[in-house]
Amino acid sequence: MDGLSPALSVQKGMTLSRAHDAAGGFDSLREAYEEVGVDGYYADHGAAYRNPHEPILIEALCLAFSKLEEAGLIDASTRPLRVLDYACGSGEGHLAILNWVDGRSERLAASVTAADPYTYMSYEKRMGYPCQRWSFEDISGGVLEEHPPFDVRGHADKAGDDEEEQGAAVGTAVAAAEDEEIEAALAEITAEIEVLNLGALRAALAEGGLDTTGKKAQLAERLREARVKAVLETAQQGLHGAAS
């Protein structure tokens, strides 16, 4: 038993299952790459690839586009945005763009050019659009020069510092998505505490604080320590009960 509530155990199991499936039966993509190489892995599994982190990735990208829009760096209300989705996987980035456009009626449908030399079959099957086979070598060789410029900023006359502004906006959006994920986890953890009514777990979290400004690793460490204390408390209660 890992100490998780049924809901959290199911969620954890689904994430691990998706990651395991995406890695083609290996424990991780890193292990798969080391064992059979990048080319070998995608030759066998590229046509069925799915990103195991797709939900949070889509959410983060939607937030990023909204931040860029709020900053005036993109405008999808006057013309369709031209988007290059390179290393497109099975289309998770394209799905994020579709979701974002659907969020407001005044946004025009984006024009998406997808490219991935490894997962193009998965993208085409899932999204129903063609996918370029461009490699990094093709990109560095100037293949994009044959196409009209792609825009994320939305205003071709802006240059220079706008790239830094874009990076800051995207970083803010991704951080916001991470904070939302942590907040959701904390809500489930709080519910778990109330159900289990374990004093040590509640006290340990209170001592550590519920501030989510820290990184996920810090939160995970707090939870690990808290659950160890909870197990010890439960064992002690059992011993005291037996002694009485």
C-alpha cells in the first residue's frame, strides 16, 4: 500500500500507465532511448505515440496563448494565426490551439503546420491533417525559408524585446498551470486527511505549511515524511490498543 486514497491511487495509476504505454513497455522514454535508440524506438512505436502528460500540457499551452494575447503579442481576432507545431507528437499542441480558439467566439481558427520525423503517422491518423517529416537538420538547413513566416507574436512589425516578453509570458503561464495542479493535489490531500483523520499527517502538513510557492519536489517530500509519520502513529495506536 502506498498510503494514497482510492481516488489518488487511480489517478497515479492512470499517469503511470500512460507513461508506460508511451514508452513502449519500457519504464521510461529515457530507458527506451538507451536500449534501442531514438530511431529504433520511434520506428516501432512512433505510429502509436501518445504524450502521457497531454492534459496538463494542453492546459499550460492554453494559458500561455491567453497570456500572450493579454500582453498584445498575438491577436487571433483579425486574422488566423500561422502556427508551426514542430515535434508535434500525436497532436497535443494542435489540440491545445483548437481548445484555446474555441474559448472565445472572436478568435479565428489557426493555420497549423505540423512537423515530426518520428510521430507523423500518429499525428495524421489522430488529427486528420498532413504532417511534415522535417528533421532538425532540415530546419537548420533552411527548409522554413520556403514557407511564409510563422507567427506566435501576431504582429510582424514587432521585434527584438518582444521575444523576451513572449518567453516571460509563456513562463508565467506554465508556472500558473503548475500552481493550479498543485492546488488541486492539495485539495485532494486535504480531503484525504479529513477522511483518515490522522493527527500526525494533519500536523505534519500544518507544520510544513500549505504554501504552494515551493516546487513539486518539496511538496512531495513533505507528503512522504507526513505519510511515514501517519503510518507510525497508526502503528502506535494499534500497539496501545493491544496493550490495554
